[in-house]
Amino acid sequence: MRKTRSFMSLNGLRDLVSDSMSIDMGSASTIIAVRGRGIVVDEPSIVAVSKVSGEIVAIGKEAAAMQGREARDVALISPLVDGVVADFERTQMMLDHFVRKARSGFSHFSRRAVMSVLSGVTHVEQRALLSAAEHAHIGRVYMVEEGLAAAIGAGVSVDDRHASAVVDIGGGTTNVAVVARGLIIFAHAERLGSSDIDAAIIDRLRRHHGLIIGAPTAERLKIALGSATEPAEPARKMTVKGRDVQTGSPGAVEVTPGEVFTVTQNVVRKIADEVRMALAELQPEVAADIYDRGIILTGGGALLDGMVEYLQRETKLSTRLADEPRYSIVNGLAQLFDEPLLLRRVTRNEPSLLLEAEPNAFGS
């Protein structure tokens, strides 16, 4: 009995000095929740690198604050592109930085983490993420598809035998997932997201107004004037400043919601097409469930004004926005700690990369 009590005390101490993390590492943002503390990191997935030494000089919010005004010897890099690792070494350093920020003051390691991965992720891409997590001193990492995590985080019960459809619109990807009984029935990911709207706005102003603007200005325009549906005041004007293409001097032009709507439509139409094509591949019984239940929207891109109404009109299915859509994935990952058997069943780790869980690995 004395040994048993000592073992239980050791487990309690281990839980005290380690953090169980849920990590949603996306192209636009990295969000980390720690069990018992909630969301502790929500920062842009961007790093600032010295062109002279190659060393990282800033990460996350600090790097994003430089965007558009960075020093001449500094380059801003997004280590993840379209939801996958594009720059392995800097992804490692960025994740290590965020994980260290997420840890409690007296914790020096993380015993376990659940991390989201894009549907259709390759073994090479999966290994890159796992190596990054190992570099960040996380003992065991379980990888779960974004679509399932988003569904759970949006309130879909893991015991529900009827199918539910979730469309997660992120910065670089759109993921359509249909789940039932806590498992994915169908999933399709397209590398198209809200960042494509920013790129379309930049291109429009350069081509039609001769003005070059940066990504931060394009995002502000998207938030202020962008809409998936016809804007209520299409002629309202907003002054946008940048650099004149011909003279190279500072310049400014006026942009209307109607003009931003024109370029936004090209992207949201493609997103709607992807959703329709995905739903067209469902089994009849599953399609019947979706007809009754409609679609749940998650992800930061779902917050674009009019997106819910637009998808509802295009798919002819009832569509609703999840509570806290940006945090649906990380909240769903966090809930999986309470479903250890389900977590083992849905993990996407290769067998050779997923070791047998240690005793009480899923303990609270």
C-alpha cells in the first residue's frame, strides 16, 4: 500500500510539473491550449530572420508587428504554407518558442500533446511535425485530423450515430469533414483559404489602381470592407495608402466595398464549389443526415462577413457558425484528453512513430 501511495503521489507530481497541450498549428496562426488553463498562446505563425546571420530575431506577434516595416536586413518568413511544413528548421524553432511560452512557470517539459494535421497529410509532412514537437521537448504527440477536432470543438457529440458536416476555413486551407460516432466518414482538404482573399486584394490594387500595398493593409481592407455577399453600401469609400507603381512614391487611392466584394467573390466561390463537390461524394444515408442537420462553419475564415449566408445559399443547406470558430480545432483537441480510447482510435500517427502509451498517460 505504501508503494501504491508513493506511485500515485509520483503521478500527481508529474501532472503538476508537466503540461498536457492541444496544438493547432496553422499557416496563419498557432493556437495552444493547456489542460486546466485554457488557451494560452494565440499568435501569428511567422518568424523574422536576419539576412546577415540567418538567425531568428523575432517570432509570432513580435515578428508580425514588423510586417511591412521590417529593417532592410530582416526577412519575414511563414514556415508553414497551406497547412504543411515548408521550412523545417524554422518550424522547429517557432513551435519550440510557442511551447515554452505555453508552459507553466515550474514546468520544463510536456508529457503529451494532441496536434491537428490536415486531411491527406503525407508521411513526410507528418514526420516533419513530429520532429518539430520532439525538438520542443514534448514526450508524446498524438496527431488528429483537423476536421474531427473542429467537429468536436463545434459541439458535435462523439457518441452521435448520425453524421454531421463541418467546413473549417483557415488561412491557407479549407477542410470539409463529415463525422459520426466520433470518427471521420469523409474528409477533403483544399489548399485555399482566407489568405487568398488578401492576395487577391493586393493584386487588384496593383493592377487597377497602380498601388502596391502590403499584407497587413490587405487584411485590414478584408476585415473592414470584405463580404461574401452583396455589401449593403457598395459605394462607401475607404482611403488606402501604399506605393505608386509608376513613380515609386507614396500614394493613396479610394477603395469601395463593391470592389473588394468583386475579388472576394472569386475566392469564396471556389470554397463553395469545393464544399459542393465534397458533399456530392457522400453515401445516401449520410447525405440524408446532412440534409437534416446542415453545415457547421469553423475557422477564422468563417468570420468573413456574409460567409454563413453565402454558403447556405450556394449549398441550399442550413448553415451555422460555431461558437468561437477560430478555437474550434484546439477546443476539440483538448476534449480528446477526456476520451482516451477515442484518441487512440483516431490518432493519425504511423505505427512506428506511436509508442505504446505509458501507464496512466491519459490521466487527469
